[in-house]
Amino acid sequence: MAPPGPAGAHSASAEPLSRSIFRKFLLMLCSLLTSLYVFYCLAERCQTLSGPVVGLSGGDEEAGAPGRGVLAGGPREMAVWPAEGQRKRLLQLRQWRRRRRPPGRDGGEEAAWEEETPSLAGGPGGSGAGSSVAEAPPGTLELLLDEGSKQLPQAIIIGVKKGGTRALLEFLRVHPDVRAVGAEPHFFDRSYDKGLAWYRDLMPRTLDGQITMEKTPSYFVTREAPARISAMSKDTKLIVVVRDPVTRAISDYTQTLSKRPDIPTFESLTFKNRTAGLIDTSWSAIQIGIYAKHLEHWLRHFPIGQMLFVSGERLISDPAGELGRVQDFLGLKRIITDKHFYFNKTKGFPCLKKAEGSSKPHCLGKTKGRTHPEIDREVVQRLRDFYRPFNLKFYQMTGHDFGWDG
Ligand SMILES: Nc1ncnc2c1ncn2[C@@H]1O[C@H](COP(=O)(O)OS(=O)(=O)O)[C@@H](OP(=O)(O)O)[C@H]1O
């Protein structure tokens, strides 16, 4: 065979050289990409695991305990994040989520926390505080799912319907140590058979020192609710927002009227027999306002000191004052003050200067603060007379004159 010419010799030596350079380059690129991928995964995993596994879900005494973290071999500072750090990160995340809400979702927002009785009783995947995982920023999905742990509520706003319960809950949510379900769980009245695990799962995650709350105004008039809540925990703090029962009844009626405009007049529903002046106490709008009767059932299971009665009227005229009492009752630092509120003339109600996690002023939606229909004065007076003895009893029981009777 003839030896290869110069041209052939050149290609034979150059080809393996370029191939080996190319292989090395490929190898380097691969290892670079692999390390980038590993690094990325590690970072994600650390975020996911550090909070709940190490610090919270297994109980707080485990936080920071050496060697207890799942991140064995991982960076120690990740495994022992202090609760304060977690809290800040969670708060930042909550703020981020609030900010992310598109402007067009204001109506949806209202459905979640401003509708009259948005309920979670139909299923756990409702519009509660923890329902917006889809909005999580990339890489923080795990953080959102795993940070903190779900607790049964330590405090519940149990009533009363149309008393101002939504306003109270939304004002309280401004407090960094309060976490609440947005919608009404209706567990102790409609969904008790679903069990406490189901109920707890509805709750937002909390960090050490934060209070879990919910509000379902119908609990106050549910016969089984006191025993059931006491069975969950005897220490549950109960908050009742009460309002003049006559105005409350009209507000209740106004709500029903807005949904079913064909219902009879308030005046005709009020009486069993109008000429005899016999009030129909079986009508729920009337029945709910007999606060003293309902309270008797609660006092069989809870000491009065474990209940706080918030004036629905003062919640409007002096929200900061009422919120001060509520924060004291819950053992919270008084963070919500008059600096947080302004009076919105158009709305006719106090609103938040900044809603939780937002920089914008926020009023409750249009289902709160509706214009009530004009009710026959004589009927209003009859109702005032009807409620007076019950109100006086209620003032005695609570040790507080709410001033509904002149
Ligand atoms: N800040 C603020 N903004 C708007 N509305 C306020 C506020 N504070 C108290 N209220 C009063 O709350 C009443 C509704 O009560 P609830 O939230 O308990 O209603 S519900 O039972 O959840 O449907 C609602 O009743 P209506 O006025 O009859 O609509 C309001 O009077």
C-alpha cells in the first residue's frame, strides 16, 4: 500500500486531536450542567424542608435540636432556621401573594373574604387562606406548602350573623401573629362528621407563636356547637360580635332580600299575628337576636371569661378601640391601632389603610354595609319592646351594657 501523502498525514493527526478537544468540551459542559442542576435542586429542597420538618411540624421543642433535621449532612444554618426567620419569610410570601392578585380579581377576593357566608363546608379545597398555591412564585411552591404547620384554631369568632364578624376577622388578619381561614368552615354546624383532621386541614399554616382563627357566625346559634368546640379544646377562646338585635334582624332580612327579591315584607314576617302583636320567634332573623338564650348554652361549656363580646356598633365607630380589646383577649401585642384605619366617606364605614400584605387601602365589599329597607316604625318599636328583657339579661350575663335600649 502506498503510504499516505502529506495531505492524508495531516488529516490523520488532526482528526483525533479535535475529537478529543470536542469530547473534553462536551464532558465539561455536561458536568457544568449537572452541577448546576444539583445545586438548583439542593436549593429548592432546602427551602422546602427546613421549616416544617426541622422546626415546626414535629413540635416546637424540636426546633433547632441538633441532629433532628431531615437535612442531615445539609447546611446546618438551613436546618436550624430560627422561628423569626421563618415567620419573616412566610410574611414576605403572604405579602407577595396578596400583591400578586390581579386587579380583576377584586370580585374573587370579595368572594373569599367579603362575601356574606363563603363556606368551606362543601369541601376542603375552598377559598380559604391557603388556597392560592397556584400563585406561588417559581421555586417557592414547596415553601408555601410546607412552611409552618396546620393547627386547630385556638380562637373562633362564633357569631353573630350580621354582627360585623367579617370586619373583625379582616381587621385581625392585619396582625402578623394571626392567621385565619378566609371562608367560613362551618365545621361545628354542618360538617362535624368530617372529623377534626378534615377541619385542621382547612386551616392556614402557622408558625410558632401565631394564632389560628376562623369565623363562622352560625355557631353561636347552633345547639351542638358549644359541646363540640369544648370537645376539641376546652381552652378555645370564643369571640362574639353582637349588634342591636333589631338592626341585626333588618340586616339579615336585607341579605335574604338581595338574593330573593320576592320574599314577603319584613313587617309581615315579623309577626305570627300582627293584630295580636305576636312576634314570630321561629323566624331566624328574630331568633338569632335573642342573645341571652343562646349564651346560656355556651355557658354550660365555657366560663364567661373565655368569651369576648365585641360591640358591632363600636367596631364601626371605634374599630381600633374594639381591636385593642380583642388583641388583649387573644394575648397579642397591640399592633393594630387607629393608625391602621381611616373612615371612608363613600363607603360610610371604617376601612383599612393597608390590607394584610398590601399597600393599598381596603374596604369590605358591597355585601357589607348595604342600605336597609325602610321598616314601619311601629314594627321596629314592637321589636324593641320584644328584645328589651332579653337584652337586659344579656347585659347582666356579660357584665356589659351595649346600649341598645336607650
Ligand atoms: N368596616 C366595616 N365595613 C363594612 N361593614 C361593616 C364594617 N364594620 C361592621 N360592618 C357591618 O358588618 C355587617 C355584616 O356583618 P357580618 O360580616 O357578620 O355578616 S355575615 O354574617 O358574615 O354575613 C354589615 O351589615 P349591613 O350594614 O347590614 O350590611 C355592616 O354593618
